[in-house]
Amino acid sequence: MTEANQAQNKRTPLHEVQQAAGATFGEWLGWEMPAVFSDVRAEHSAVRSDAGLIDLSYCGVIGIGGSEAPQFLNGLITNDAKTVGRANGVLAGFLTEHGKVKALCAMLGLGDGYLIVNEPQTHEKVFNYVFPFSYAGDFKVEDVSARHRILSVQGPKARNVLKEACFEPLPDLAELHWTSSTIAGQQVIVVRRSRTGEDGYDLLIPEGVLRDVWEFILLKGGFHSIRAVGHEAFEVLRIEAGQLVYGADVDENNMMLETGLSEAVSFTKGCYKGQEAVAMATYRGHVSKSISGLTLESDVLPRHGDRVLSDGKPIGHVTSSTRSYSLGRTIALAYLKYGAFDVGTEVEIDSEQSRLPATVVSLPFYKA
């Protein structure tokens, strides 16, 4: 992982320019990232009404190529690499042999290879898992994180912002499909990807020109009221959108289908590591527990790991919670046992302060 290890100092490469813009910083997923630029509620509102620019440069990217890449990858991931051609992509998971989730990723097709986009907390784990297979055939694995740092434009005016910023016309793209374009004189990859429940685009940018693109998008997007958005607002947005973070909402204690990410699984491609456990849950017709949404009238935020109770008996646990600005109430993601995650079910959360009444709702909490 030489390229990533040299480039990554566990601090956003945009630290100086963001600090000059008034950002305060905090730790997210092991990296020092902007927490707030001005006001959390205003940054949240910008994404819901106009557009926001989010620094996701802590993500890791692995480049995979070689004539045997589709074959090797199909033995390792839950989705079908052979269906991913140039300029499209899919979500996928890496599983343990018992079907538990080792990591979640997005896979983008290059035509002659793939980019695997990882969350920072699982990037090294995925690289160390995949790289040894490069000794077994024509399967090339390289850490290319520094060539593909990620900024994300999210919001109902995200496309308008990129029409202003991109030199070439921006085509209509399906989710996880991508195109190449020029922004601030730099060649970037533009991937349509909603991370907040709004329309959204990830930009994959060489680290050396990341600042140029950051400043250019804020300049060109000013007409559409774009704002820089810190990770405190992003956390509220992603929970409202029902999007999971590895380590908080999913880990190696979870079966793949418990996460609700059925679109990340191919049920027809054949064998891969952990496939038998996925097939058993599929043929059984249901999983033993599932990620679910809870709404609360209380202002108290449940903590990660707080037990969810029904008639005083444990039926699950909370993974993430926040005060939703969109809904005006407290919301939480939680795993609930089969039979207890029907919409409308009344439950209690055993918090540190008291028992908090809650109601099971469908995910996502917010839809544009």
C-alpha cells in the first residue's frame, strides 16, 4: 500500500484551505476532518434545499486489473463483476466464510479493470485481503487512493452546480454510473451517487489538485447557493437517508442481508466467499434480524449499543441516532429481531437515562 501510506497522514489534504474558511475539525473514522464550517443546521439545510460540497478525501480506492480480474473478484465479492462494464458501477460486500460482512464498497468499471471505493476504516483490510490473489494469476492490485481523492456534491441543485463546473456537457447518469470531465482544468471522474437522500455526485480527483477543484466548485456553485458542509451535518443527512457506516451500523457481527443492501448482492452469479450463508437466508425467506428505523418523541439521543425492548424483553440494539432537522424529531437506526421490525410496532429503548418509547418506521427516514 505504498502510495496510500505515503499520501495519507490521517488528515484531510484540504486542512489548510478549510481552516482558512473557518472550519473546526474533529475525528471521523480515524481521520481529522472538518466538523463544522459555519452552522450545522444551515449546512444541513443547504443540502436539502440547494447543494453542499462534502470532503470525503479519507476514502480509499483500490485499482484492480488483469485478464483474470472479473473471475477473481467474483470469488470475493457479493455482486457480479462481469456485469460491470466501462462507466457503470455497483455496490458490493466482502464477506467472511460464514457470510458476515467484512467490508462494504462501491465497484466502478473502467473497461479494462475496476476501482474499488472503500470507507477509510476498511480500506486497508480490503487491500490486504485482495492483494495476495495477485500472485495466483493475471490479477493486478494497486492502492490508488492518492489518485482518486473524493469530494461529493449533494443536493437538489447538485447537477446544476456540476453543469457550471464541468468543461464538458454532463450527461444523464444512472446511480453509480460515471463519466470523465474537466473541472478547474483537471481531469476528474464524476460518479452519480446519492449519499444524503438527495441527488448527488462523487468526484474522484488527484490529490495534488484537490484544492483547485474544491475552490472552483464553491466559486462556480455560488449561483446555486452551494455551501461547504462539515461532517456533523453530513452525519445527520446520512442517517436521515438510512445510509449505513461500517463500524457503527454494520460489522462482522452482521449477515449481509441483515443490512438491507440486497442491491449489493447477485443471487445468480454462482459461488463466492460467504455465498452459502446468503443463500440459506434467501431460501429461508427472511433474516433473523434486520436494520430498521425508529422515531422517538424524546430529545434524548440513544447511544450506540442501547438495547431495544418489547414487553421488557430485548429484541435488538441501536446503531446510530441523531436529531433530525428534516423530521423535527429524534431518529435512530437499529437492528431488530424478525417479527419485531414491522412498521408501526411500538418498542422501548433502554437508554442510560430512562426507557424511551419509540416506533418502528420504514427506511429511509427522508426521501427527496
